[in-house]
Amino acid sequence: MKNISFISFSPFTSDLELTAQLVDCYREVFADSPWNEWLKCPVCQEYWGLKDRSFLASIRFCHCGQSLVDFWSRTEVISDLYHEITPESSCWLALDNQTVVGFCWGYSILANILEDKLGITFCDNLNIPRDNLIAYQDEIGVLAPYRKRHIARAMFFKRQEDFFEQRLRFCIVRTRRSPEPSATFLWYTQKLGYEILAAYPEEDGRVILGLDLLKQPLAICSSL
Ligand SMILES: [Zn+2]
């Protein structure tokens, strides 16, 4: 990880240049595979990723008679940043020299409120008391040219350490199992011992994974 450094970030206190870069980094990560959330049709909501650039040029960036729009507008992303990266949350950025190339954040939240937010019940499978604060691992992403260099893993463990300091016992993450399991799904389940607590309807493909740190203390070991 030559030249890569990590910095704890808050939109309320950090350099605004970092905030501006994070907005762009976030949009670029999700515009790329496997998410492909770059441009969408405002009429039928179909969407495409950066890999579809030539096709989109062939249809002149129009669909259903309308110009395509950003899947994630800057306005929406920055509003999410201020909403989700509160002073109590844990957010880490990966920098290549002064450029943001990855991000990772999460926050503590009451279990019952997280169930409402995610629109699914999951507490019963891990016997999580619904009035407990739990750790929600919200977002993690690295720009394509920087992947497979353990940058996401390094940020994950920094976030995890912040959760330990807050004495949170249960960790929750939402990821994709089908049609193809995401890299994060495989990593959480195979390397860290997370179990599937709940699944969205079949065609959705997303699942809720959870870990009880009292039962899986190895998950705190960054040498995994
Ligand atoms: Zn359309």
C-alpha cells in the first residue's frame, strides 16, 4: 500500500476539500462495477454503469425520450454524508497522497430503528435485544484502480476498532448474495464469521449479515 494513508473523517470538522473529493469518489465507486449506478432514465428508472458508456453514446444519452440523469446526484450524496457521518459515527478515508481513493463508514444505532430503516427484521436470529445500540457498517468502497490492495480491509478494521471502543457487541451489514455473491458477502461470511440473519425477497438478492463479537472475538484480529 505504497503512498496510501488513512484519515479519520467528519464532514462537520474535516477540510472541505476532503468532503468535495469524497462526494466524487463515492459517485465514481458506485458508477463502476459491480454496482453500475452511473446514469438512469428519469422515466423508466433503468440504469447503467461506466461500462455501458459506448452503448449510452449510441442512444445519445437519451431513454424514453428524456436525457439520462445522474444515478447519485452530488446534492443527494452530500446530504447523505451529513446525515450518516454524524460526530458519533466512524468514518475513514483512504488517500493516495492527497487524493481520496476509498471510504468506509458506519455508526451505532438502536436495533429496532435499524430494522425500520432497512425495512426488514433481523434481530431474532442473533438474539439481539431491540433496545440495544448496535454497529451498522454502512458503506465501504474503493476506486477500481485501487482494488485488491487490501485498502478496504484496512479501513474496515479501523472502523471496527472504533466500534470496540464504543463497546458495541453486535455488528450488522447489508450486502448482496445473489445473483452473484458480492466480494463483501464472501469476505464477511467466509473470513469473518458473519451469518445471514435475514434475506430480502428473492429478486432483490440482498441479505442482512450479523456478528456477535462475544462469540467471534477473532473478527477483531486485523491479521485475518
Ligand atoms: Zn427509460
